[in-house]
Amino acid sequence: MPVTARFYVSEMTRRAYNPAHAAIKLAPAYRGTENKAWSEATPSGAIELSVTNAAAVEQFDAWMRAGTDIHITFEAAPAAALV
């Protein structure tokens, strides 16, 4: 069964040696009445990513600047993808 979580970009650190590389931290969305149910299910936590795809780094940066919440769906990878 897939599980959907709602996060926002809480922190982003670009690397001086490679601006296309960024350390990105996501935190559970809890702001506003629209996130009340989400925050009750996931009141705390963090996801940390190291991203080297320049387009993805720019997208995370845009979400962070806009204060946009991100829906993330977790589901088991197909067996072939694990090899």
C-alpha cells in the first residue's frame, strides 16, 4: 500500500565547489489548517537528500522560496529495480 506524506523544503545548502550540488532537508508540513490531519499523522521527522541534478536543485529551490508543500508517495520498488 502506498503511503503519502506532505513535506516542505526546510533547508537547502549549495556546495561552493559545485553549485549544481545541494544538500536538501525536508520537514513534515504542519503549517495551516490544510495540514492539520497531516501533522497529526507525522508530527516530526526529516528527509535529507544530496542532489546533483541541476534541474532538480532548481526545482527544490523554487519550492523553498515559494513555501510550497510537497506530496511524497512512498511505495515498494519493483523487485527488478532492486538489482
